[in-house]
Amino acid sequence: MSEVKSTEARKAMFEKLSGGDAGKGLKKSKPVVKSGLGRAKLLGNVKKGTKLSHVKAPDTSLTRAQKSAFRKAKAEAKGESFVEKLDKEGLAFFNEVAASKASEQVIAFLNAYWGEVGSQAEFIYSVSWDIFKYADMHAKGVHYVHKYSEGHALEFDIGLYFYERLCKFLDENKSWKAEDYAPSQPKLMTAIVRKKELRDKVDVNFDGHVSMIEYLLYQYREFANPADFVTRAMTQEEHPEILKARRALEEVNKRIAAYEAEKQRLTDDSKKKGVKGLTAKNMLAQLNSGPLWEKLQAALITAEAAVRIATKKYGSGRSYGKSEGKDNTGGKGRAFGANEGSIWWLNRDLAEKKKKYGVKKKGKK
């Protein structure tokens, strides 16, 4: 090119290279993508708005995670990263989780996203889950906690009530609006906009309800979405020791319900006049030394032992995978599908129950 010394010479050279027979014999080339994951990555570069209706996920020897990556890339290209379409198997699994108790949905979510959401666990336990239960009690006309049977989902109108109560609680309790809990803060919007949001974005399985898992996936959508949750959660199975601890805490719940029901009955009767009122007052004074209290304390001791064993075995991030049927970390710490969420929840729930119903040490009120 050093011989080209003038504009005319350069122009003549360009015309010679680009015209005439210079292009003959050359074939058009297309990018070759041999692997499904490669195709998923390629699709991820498609600009938003591009028509992708005829693009299908490759079905040759892909893992579920790779298929999910393809669907996620396709959805992001279409601007639909949160509400990804679940396949038949994924939707069935999601519906199974969404039909379980709200607390079990939370545990499944925490296990799947502990690395991303572990710092928000206390907010979810003390605020989100608590207000979700309150909204469900409101919908069912239940006024006492001991009479409440934990539900799994809220109708849209009650879902609006849930968000209303959540926003009001946060306004009245500024400590929960600290920077540490920024990811958990709900976005303020009008009831009309909120209802549309619930219908179009939160209700993953389109059943007209908002389950706890749907709320969590939507609230933490920066890193979570239904398809990814299914991919993560389906790799995990609850270890027998963790299940045993959870069952022990459920027994504590039953003992608490029985104790609180009797306490409420005696409290109501103590307000009556005459012998019946005096008898109720006397029985109420002795309630904490009676058989119901003793059974509650025994259940708490059993639950504490079960939680301690589960924590010792699986509290360091060890996991119990479906494929192995045993600890699949090799004793090296956190693995995909670990039980940190379950262990944290068990210990937090036990601490709450001991705080309210445990035997107080001498010198403490």
C-alpha cells in the first residue's frame, strides 16, 4: 500500500478490488452453532424487538439448565425476562410448590437462592411472611393465631390488601426500611396498577391467586425467575434429619394451639360473674403449671434437639441431592441445592417459639 501515493490511485485500487471478477468464486458464509448452549448464547445477543416466534430451543442432548438458559435468553430478547414460560414438567413442579404452606414455599425459595437472598431472610420471616399470614387470616375471618391454619395463596383482592398492609407497616417501622433491606422494599403504586401487575407479572401459573413463592420471585426478580427457580429447586430433596426437625416444630405448633385455645376459653370465662368466673380465674392462674403447658415444654425440648442435630449435619452448607441420596458436597461446603435456607428457618422459628413459650431463666422476665 506504500506505493499508493494519491487519492486517485487509492480510488482506482478500491474499484479494482470491489468490482469486476474480484468477488467471483466466494461463497456466503453463515455462523455455525453446533451446541445448544452456544445457540442460547447467540440468541442472547438478539436485539430487543426482534421477532423470535420461529426460533425453537434445540432439543439435542441439552440439560434442563441449558434449556432454561435458552428460554431465558429468548425471553430477555423479547423483554419478558421474569415471566418465562415453564415447560410441562416445570409447571407441574411449580404448582406443587405453590400449593404447599406459605412457610414451605419460603424455605424452597431460600434454599434455591440463599447466596443471593440470605441477607434478606430476617425481613422475609419477620415482615413478609408475617403480613402474608395476617392477610390470609383477614380473608378467612380468623381473629386468633391459634385458630389459623396456614394457607398458601391469596386472591388478587387480598393480594392488594397484603401489599397495602406491607407498605403501611414499613412506613410505621422505619428500621425495616434500612439500606440493608433495600432489595425487599415493595414498589409503591396505585391499586389499579398493582392489580394489573399481580395479574400480568406476579401470577406465574395464571390461577387468579398470588402464592408466597410468586410474591418472592417477583420481589427479588433482579436475580430470580420462575424457570430458574424450578431448575434450582428440582435438584434438591429435603434430608430426613431436616424433615424430622420440621415435623418436631409442627408438633410444637399443635401444642401451642391447644394451650392458646384453653387460655382464650378461660380468659373469656373469667370475665363472667359468679362461681364460673372465679373458677376460670383460678384455672387460668394455674395454666402454666398444668398438663397443656408441660406437653408444650416437652415438644419444645424435642424440637430443639432435632434442630440441633440437623444444624450440626447440614448447617455448613452441605446439601442433600436427589441423585446421590446423601451429602453431595463431599464435605467441602456449599453446593448447588444446599439446605442453608431450611437450616436458617428451623433455627429462627425455634428461637421465636422459645422466646414466647420457653421456660424463662431465673432473673429474666
